[in-house]
Amino acid sequence: MKEFITIKNFGPIINVVDLEIKPFTILIGESASGKSTIMKVIAMMRYLYKMANIRSYLKHSKITSSPFRVRFDTFIKRQSMAGMLTSDSIIRYRVEIAPEVGYEIVMENKTLRKLPIINKEHLSLNKVSYISENRNIIPTWAEKASENAGVTLGFYFHETNSDFYKASQEDKVVNLDYVGMKLHITHPKGRPTKYQIEHQDQGVRIDLKEASSGIQTSAPLVLVTKYFAQDYSFKEAFTRSVLNYLNDMDRLTKFKPATEPNELTRCVYMHIEEPELSLFPNAQCRMIDELIYAASHSSSDRSMNMLIATHSPYILNYLNVILLQTSESRAHVNHSQMAVYRIYEGTTQNLMVQNEQGNYLVDSFDLAEEMSNIYNEYQSLKG
């Protein structure tokens, strides 16, 4: 399966046409260049494609009335993107199952076209996760969850916090090898869930909310990624969203499954804003290695796609290590599964190139040039 996105005249994005979204896709660019806009649009369209699959599954299962309806104006407003939408805006998301076989979700003239009916043999179960840049609030938020009822911090924070909560339902220990620490999650009876950080060598625990800013922003990200890679239950999600609805509406007797849910293709789509936040460069690289390793070694019943928006030249350069290294204990991605795009002046530039030896690599010259400019300025001041 291949995915493509077209975005025209939407916020800072002027013209992006048939941009291929690969299993590991990285967006880099200056602040306000449109990285998050592209990622949020892709996450939104993937969510709509998820809804199209559920509605199609019910239709093929003889359930003609579906609860999974979308009002696009409400949907886009909830995600704080309504101000980017104009009469000239076009968003086209295309899933290519095979050559000449695919499905499109299209928004133009401020209107969402009718969602496609997915053929029975192409149906899939999908989980769409968005990890917000303001995830550093989560440790404090989790401690005061009972006091925060009704408080709103925006759609994307609450999506992130919801996934963090789901990933924290059981007692567990999560290795944070990129900083040599562990995250302990425990559920004392009658008390809030405890999140504690322990140094792997020292054995002393502190509350996550008292850890360094880099740990507070990265630990939730790693926890959620590893949860979706291994422990997330598509069966429970399907039961919760579909079977419970049919039961409540007294329609289970009419339900003739088009195919068994466990036979459907399953995919987790993760969208991560600025994984590097508050981390030292070496830790940024080690964490990216850990995240991509977890995604590429996910449970055999699912695939896991990762879309990352970053400012970090360290992460960008480290992708070349991930492309070339062969150690089984570290992340490796074949070039055919990776895309790297620079967002610049409302469009995109492909940074994946092939060198004289035939190896594929990420062209980071423009970002390295800034370091050279700093050095040259320093040299000129020295006289």
C-alpha cells in the first residue's frame, strides 16, 4: 500500500502535490514553515480513511445505518485549523492498494466529498495517534487528573494525553535506554497512578514530574510508541467502537460480518511533533534509534508507520546511520521505506539522494551550512 497527499492553499502550504508518505517520513524546516500543518492534515485524512473503513465494513456486513458520520466543518474546527481553510484550499489524500486500484478522500470548495466505499478485500483496522509538542504537561496533568475535569488544553494535547492514559493502564517498567533510565508505572490502591523515573545504575526513584524537562517530554513519547508497537489491542478497539454500538442499537442480530476482524490488515499511524524537545544531541539520536527500532519491530499482527516533524539537524544527520547500519540491536530502515522532506516557502523539497556509490542518504548540506556560517563569522571576528 502507498499513500499520497496533495495540499494546496491551506495555511502556510501553497503547493504540495502527490507527496508520498512512506512508513518512516520525516519533515524538517524552519519554525512556521508548515511542518505541523502538513502532519496535522495527514493525520486528519488518515482518520477519515479509518472512518471510511469502519463504515464500509458495516455496509458489507448488512448494516446500512452507521454512527460514524463526519461533519467536516466541525471536524476541522475542533482541530484548530478552520482559519487555514479558504475557498481555494484543496486537500487530496490517496491510498494506492495496487497499480490502478486505490481510494481517495478529497476536500475542496470547503466541502468534504462523500467518503469512499472500501472493497471488502481491502478493508483495514487503523489506529491514528498524534503526539503533541506540549506533552511536557502530561506528568503534572496526570497527577491532578481528578481536578482537571472540564479543563481544555486543545485537541492535540488531549489526544496525546488519552493515548498516554491508555498506555499506562497496567503496572509496567519501560526502558528509556537513550538516557540510561527506566520509567516505573504503578497503580496504588485508592491513589493516583504513580509515574517514577529510576536511573538504571543507581536504583533511586523520583516522580516523573520532578525529572528533567527532557525526560518529561520524551518518556510519554517512548511509552506510547512501545505500547502501540506491542500492547495496543485492535480487538478491544473494534469491540468498543463497533460491536458495542450495534448492541446498544439492538442491531447485533442483523450483523453478518463481512470478514472476521482478526483477518483485517492492521496499522498504527503515529504522528510526532518535535521528538528532540529539551534533549541533548546525543540523546536525540539515541531516542530516534529507539523509537524507530520499536516501530520496525512491532507485533506481528500489525504494521507501524511513523511521521515526524523536527527542527533538529542532529536527527536529520542520524537518519543516515539508520539507513546504513546493520546491527540487529539497533534501528535500520531500508531507503525504500523512508522519506525526508524539507518544508520551504510553502512547498516541499525531497532530501533523499543517491551518492556516486549508489547508496541512498539524506542530504543535510543546507542545515550543515548554518554551522559553517557561524564558524566563518567567528573567524572573521577573530581578525
